[in-house]
Amino acid sequence: MKYAFYSDPDNGWLKVSIEEINQLAITQDISASSFISACGKYAFLERNTDAKIFVQAILDADWFEDFEAVRKCTKEFYSSFPSFILNLESFSTYKLKKSSTVLTKSFEL
């Protein structure tokens, strides 16, 4: 697995797939400080909170033996301007949409 880390002067985000977040069962732990890609396949996890939750979850799941392994497979992208990520949909909005879809499907039964 390879991960990209994006940063600007104010913050940073780890790009991970939504599928991995679902497999690790940490969707409800991700805050509104993280964002969803326009295609809906990736999350940009805020570095100070949500990226730490993700890294701990992959360590707990034995996907990697240690954090250094995660660091070695992470490529960093830096911008001196505010990141495009700030213009994406918040993860909390994604969670609301996901929960309303589940409710709608359950009422259709």
C-alpha cells in the first residue's frame, strides 16, 4: 500500500481509500477536519487527529509491523498555498449522506 501526504502552510492530510477506512471500521471516528475526494473514493485524513487514528488502526490490524513502514511508503506533496483539499466535501457530510442512504434502503424493504 502506498499513501500520499499533502500539506500546505497550515495543515496536512493523508490520502487513503474509503474502502480501507470501511475495512478498519473507523468511519465514525473520522472528524469533520478530514475531507472526501470529488470522486468519493478517497479521504484526506487530517494529520493531527484522523491520520493518527488511521495509522493506529492499521497497526492494530497488523497491516504493517510499525509506523516506520507507513512512513517509508508515504510520498509527500507540499504547497506554499492553501491546499485544494480545503475545497472538498467534509468527512462529516459524507457520514451523514452514508447514514441517510442506509436509512432510506431500510425503509424500502
